Amino acid sequence: MVILSHGPKKELKINGIGFSENLLRFYPEANIGANILGFVGYADAKQQGQYGLEEFFDQELTGSPGSIKIERDAKGQPTIINDREYNKAVDGSDLILTVNRSIQFMACQKLNEAVSKHGADGGSVIILEPESGAVLAMCSNPDYDSNNYQTANINNFTNSAIFSQYEPGSIFKVITMAMALDQKKITPQTTYNDTGQVVINKYRIENSDHKVNGVQTMTEVLEKSLNTGAIFAMRVVGPDLFSEYVKKFGFGEKTGIELKGESQGNIKNLIKKPVGELYAATASFGQGLAATPIQIAAAFLVLANHGLMMQPYIVKEIIKPDGAKIITKPKTVGRIISEKAATIIGGMMVNVVENGHGKKAGVKGYYVAGKTGTAQVPGKNGGYQAGAHIGSFAGFAPADNPKFVMLVRIDQPRDVDWAESSAAPLFGELAEYMLNYWQVPKERNINNKK
């Protein structure tokens, strides 16, 4: 929105003081969506868009100033004006976003409350429309007021939802299981013997529960979040093919969303062929590779959208000064897994919410599909930071006909250790809000368990 100075000009009758009109950018929502929008600031004494949409679409939003070439006489008075050397000013274009204001407001408000409650360093929420890839909401904490960006910490300008790379942890087990299902190497009932650990090249990998669980199904692997089960699923696919699937799911590359500052993640341990089994093993449960929240949300969209990947986008229309519209058409990136595999993994994810660590993400009356992830934070000198972790929950609902895909991330909560107590409750709260907001009919008796 552009605000002009209001009211008629008045004579102050004070020598040396007068009025001048100035254009400025005003952001009526203040902090809400600031990390998406960015701001208009000064660079080299010139106003220009910085960060987010403002920078990405700076040229389109700015338009172009007018100009006229004239000649002056000896007294400096204009004498000749040539019509051919007159350039009319062109207004900038308007952007219409895919963001739903009500959902955006609620998501950002609840994220900020969760970060404060858990004494966390920050967090992110991304909500996508499964069939199109349209962004319904995108929030980052910490945020800032775009109207007063001069007072904000410069580190708050980046949009952590597209910029901050992290090891996703156990939510990646769902992706690994989807690969094995797509290759028809497993079914939900396939079993293996969990001895509590796997040793590869003298490196011992244990389950987070430090238990020997014995014979387990693939569904139980996700319910109990067993690292050894994820390794089993990776092994039946094979390290090299596993690596190819990781790339097909979009990891290691930018999604191409129309926002400035997107990171591409890091899957360098899986690039060189043949892929080392140890690297593939740790990646199977979300360690040793880095991803952004938007990449994870896009990957889970594949599972919700019958195996098809859609490119995330946030600009619905660009309206030119003459009223012409450029309408964004949803872009199908390609088929990543079969429709059958996507349906099966969705059902397995429902069991995680019903019986596993995802109970707090459930909504009464609905089947919610999702997975928790509690990731360690890499240290600067190798290894992992003691006591530092990031909690995530990714999923969609209703499971059979998803209205949204959502990724919730809470960075280093201080009062809880696991994502089931940090990210999962926030997911459940926002999921319930959206299902009620859209008046989605309940799927079962509300007296049943979640």
C-alpha cells in the first residue's frame, strides 16, 4: 500500500520551512508476513525492495519514472520540448498472493506463542495447498515490523522457512519408507528383527529409545520412530537408488518459490557414486543431510498429492498498470512415487498419529497423517551440540482427501526434549483451526479417540 501525505497544504509563514510530498510504503499487518514481504529501504541513496517479495519483484513493483529532454536558453529557460523525447512514468504492478490472511494470522500468532512458551530460539510454519503447491501461510520467528525495519535485528530479515537449513531428523523416515513402498520392496506388514542397533564400518547406530524391540513391522517402525527400521528400508532400496530418490524429492535444490533468499540444502554426502552405506544409513533417518522447511513441506506434499510434486508458489496474480493480469498456473514438477505408494504411506502416517509419537497432532473427528522429528544440531567443529535439538512435525489432513500440507518447526525448545511435545501440539492446534475454518465434515464420531 502507498500512503500520500494527507490534507491541504497550508502556509506556515516561517522562513525556510515548507511542505513537500513524499511516497512511502506502509505495511498494515506490521509483523504478520514481514518475512515474506521484506521492505522498501534505502541502498545507495535510492529506495528499493529488500528481502522477500519486495526484493524479488522490485522491478515489477517499482515501475519506471518519467523523463523529458529539453533545451534551455542562455537564461536557463526551457525553449524546446520534443515530444519524441518525452517518456511517460509507468506505475508499478500489483501482486496478489495465494496467502489466506486468516490462516496466516493464526499460524503466525500461534507460532510466536509456542516459541515463547518453550523458550525456543525461533521456528517456522509452512502451509501448502496439496493439489496446487500454493502457499496458504508462511511464518517465521523471530520476525519484525516492516514499517520499522531500521529498529530490527538484521538477522531477523531472513525468512527461516526458506533459508534456514537443518537436519530434519525422524520426519525423513517417512520419505525413506515411501521410496521402499514405491519400489515394492516392502509393505506395511513387512517385518525385520530390531536388535536395537546397526553397525556399519565400525560405526554403531542405535534407536533413540535405546531398546531392543525384536520383530517389528514397517508401520511400527514409523510409530516408534526406529532408526534401525529406516536403515532396513534404505537397504532394500539400495544406497545409490536411495540417493536418486532423495534428489527426486527435491532435496539439494531450491524449490524455485518467488522469494529472495532461498537456500538449496546440502546432500553432498549422497552425491558421489557409489554412495557410502553409512551416509545413506544416517540420511535414512534424517541425519547427515540438510534441508529447508520449504523443501520438507514440498516433499510431504508429494505424499498428500497422490505421488505428484508441485512447485510451491506464493504469487497468485500480477496485475499490470493497464489492468492486464498475469495469472500463475500451478506447475507439476513430476511424478515422484506411485499413487499406490502415496496412499499406503499416508495410512501408515495416520497410525503414527493414532498410536505413535504424533498423538498430540491429532484432531478429534479426523484422520490426520503425520510424523514427528527431533533432530540434533551439528556443532561447528564436527559432531553435535550437547542438549541442542530442533523439533519438527510434518503432515496433512484429512488423510484421504487432504486440504493442507503443513510443516511446523521449533528451534531449540528449552523445556521439552522431543518434537511430540513441541511441534506436534502446534500442528494439531493449527490443523483443528483450518478444518473448522473450511467446515470440513468430520470423518468419525467425535467421541472416538483422536
